[in-house]
Amino acid sequence: MAGWRADLESWAIPDEILAKAPTNPWTHQVERFARRTGALLADPKGPTYERAREALPRGGSVLDVGAGTGAASLPLGPALLVAVDENAGMLAELGRQARGTAVQTVEGRWPDVADRTPVADVVVCAHVVFNVPDLAEFFVALDRHARRRVVLELPEIHPTSWLNPLWEHFHGLPRPATPTAADAVSIAEALGFDVAAERYPSPDTPFASAEEMAASACRRLCLDPGRASEVIKVATELGVWPAPRRTFVTMWWDRAADE
């Protein structure tokens, strides 16, 4: 399990590059998250939705860890949604999209806030694990907060892998190939959870336009935003744009009957 932490640490941006970053390369855009939430509210679907929905009792509750704007949880229509996230802006947007669902928010990082977060029938966690160094502790805290089932969604490979050719081009920096979703599944299995997993193509592409892709790439690569047109040109030449569909994995396990 220590290998997961070491693999994640290998994705760190070198200090000499980070020092020149015009903006924080790790920020997330609420608008992009909100767009996906809106699409799934209009048309709920996918393995993550299906595996969570089948375990959710009528009038049941959902805990969404790393909730963002609620893409993994609001479409389930729970009687109560407990949403945990570090980003207050994400939680505010989730509240705006809730459409009558009762929402309780917990601002903070999981599992640091686990002690003040209530248990729910189903726990969902989408696109978070590649930001978690201690995945075993994280998984155990998720499991302890679920009455019925834990459902996680994650990309098959590191979510910023699409930038690897651009890192090579702009900084001469090779990027790692690990960890992967298979490693996350193995960690959950080693903890004794009876894990099932499903692999499938992502339902959408990550960016609505070349300009949106370039803005994200400039931020992540610590480049001046004024180089966006150059990034588009290079990304097109290297096959980074148009962005290919990613592969996602949904993994889940049920709580033991005597717990």
C-alpha cells in the first residue's frame, strides 16, 4: 500500500517549474463540474449511477465524498444528501443544482472530517482517489460510513495523463505511468472488501472546446495563459486534441450483513 503513495508523489511538479507558475496549477473550475452535473441530472446513467441506485432504499440517504457539484449523487435523488468537499464554491453550486433534495454540506478533506460526518445508506466517491496518498485509511473511513454499499468512480489511469505529451514538449519532463485503477482495486481487496469493478468508456469528453482545453493545460503545465494558441497547435500535432474518450472504472463493495 506504500507503493500507492510513492507513485502519487512521483507526479509532483518540480519546484523549479512550480515557482514560475502564474496561477495555482491544482485548482478546479466549478463551471466544468457544474456542466457534467447538469447533464447527468437531465439523463442519469452509467455504472456508477446504476450500482449506487440499486443499493439505495426508498427514502434513503447518500454520502458523497469529494462531492464537487454533485454529479455522482444528485441524480440518485436521495431523501438526504450529505456532501463533503474542500471547495466551498463546489458545495455552493451543488446546493443550487439540488432541485429539492435535502442537502447537508461538510466542508473539509476526507477522512479528516469523517468524525463529524453522518453515516448514510450509500457512500459514493467519484474522481477523488488519485488525490489521496493514504488510500487504505480513506477506504476504511468510507466503509465505516456506509450502511449498505460503497461506490467509487475513477479514471483507469491518472487523470492528468492526457498532459504527458505536453509536459515532454514544453518542459522535457517525462511523466509516470502509475498508479492505476487496478492498484486502487487491489488495495481495497487487501483490506478485506469484496470488490467488484466495471471498466467502460467515459460518457463524454472532458472539454467543450479547444480553448477550454488550452486554458486547463496552461494552468496545469504552469504556462502563461497567453500561450493558449500555441498549446492548441502543439496539442493538435501531438494528438492530445481533439481529446480522446477516457476509460473509467466503477468499483464497489457491500457492507457485511453483520456490520
